[in-house]
Amino acid sequence: MTDQATRVSLHPRLSLSAIATMRWSFEQDVAFWREAGLRCVGLFAGKLEAFGHDRAVEILRGEGMTCSSIVAAPFSLFEPSRWADERARLNRAIDVAAALGGAVYGPPGKGKVDGWAENVAAYAEAVAPCVAHAREAGVSLAFEPSLRSNVSFVHNLRDSIDLADASGAAIVVDIGNCYAERDVTAWIARVGKRIAIVQVSDVAIGTLEAPGAGVRGLPGEGELPIARFIDSAVAAGYDGPFEVEFLGLDEVDKPAYLKSLSYLENIIAEVVGNG
């Protein structure tokens, strides 16, 4: 537990996902969140499973931290024998979100190539009990469209709306994933109230002469018009956190993370005010 009166606090709508510090334990995450002054944090279901859900809730409440989202594993769409365990893990994450706030999400799962209708039906059936549990708990349960086909058969916001209609789940708007979609801010507007969480990363695209890495990094390290994306989500009615999210498998560069959080905080404050 920390002294809330003396800790420097970042914007209440700024968050950092625990998968950005993927190799860290839950305890290491909490220590860094405290150091950074985060009031809202993103959790990883796998770390909660290892640490203990009730213990995690107690610690985060003691730190005065709320939750932006909890990321969970995808469903094994065409292995129904695994669904009971996958649903149980997802429901445990939903219970944590009910206590701390935030959405729960995961990629929908690997689908069949050219099997859209089958994939949608499988996901809708697999997730249905969890959608019901989330509704009863007052939690937004969502799926994340992803460019990684090994975890998701839906890759853009346009198709996400169709999957949301079929499944009853909400949608993650991940700027680092959707930035290249045609008329992307118009699609964010169409997602509207179905936005469960807005996630922010950056991409160094580069030029023909000096190509960028083309992979996601921390906000401020690339060239995406992040303020425009945040403004489009706010205009669509989104009033939740903006969460730094990318898969951080390397050693954590703390100064770079702190610099990026400050960069994004300034953008959020500019768009929505100081909170």
C-alpha cells in the first residue's frame, strides 16, 4: 500500500497494459505502476491466475488503482471440449473487472481460412455464457480484432461490427492495429457505443528511402496521428481509458515507458481535459 496523498498521479484516463511488461510478474507490474503514478492499469488474466484474483483485487484497491481492461486468451474455436475451462478463466477475469472496473477482452480465436460463417458461429456459441455472466456483473466483455491470424479470424473494425452483432460482445479499438483501415475514423464512429476500450500504440512507417520497422511501439515512437484517433473515439461517445498496449517481450526500458506515458497524457489532456 502507498501514500496516496504524496504520490504523483497521471491522468485518470491514461493506462498501461500489463502485456507491455509481459515478462514481469504481477508484483513487478504494481511496483512500476506506483512509480509511474498510474491510477488506471490494464491487467493480464494469466498473471492474475498465477498471483490470485482476490489478492490482486485487494492490492490494487489498496493502491487506489482502477482497471482499464483485462486481456484473456482466445477461444479454441473448433475444440469445444476446451470451452468449459476457457469460459471459467474468462469468468474469473470478469469477476475481477466487476470489482475494479474495466472491460474484459481477448482475441476471438483462430478460425478456418475462408470460413467466416463457421468462425462467427463458433465464437458466438463459445462466448455466449460469458456474455451473459458479464451482463449480470455489469462488465463490458469484448473481443479484439487482430492482424495475427493465429489468434483471430477478424482483422478490422468493419468485420468486427458483424461479429459483435452475432455474439453480443463489444469491440476493442486498437489504434496500432486499425490505423491503416480505409476511412478508419469513420469506422470508429460506427463502432460508437460498442467500444469497450481504446488501446494506443505507435508505428514507425517510414519511407521508401528509409523504411520504418513497421511494428508497433510506444506512443511517441512512431508517426501515427494519435490525437486524431483519440478525438474520433471521444466523438463517437467513448468515455473510458486510453490504454498503452503492445506486446513487450524485450527488457523494459523504464525511462522510455515513462516518457511515452507523459507523451500520451499530454494528448489525452489536450483532447478531453485534465480530468
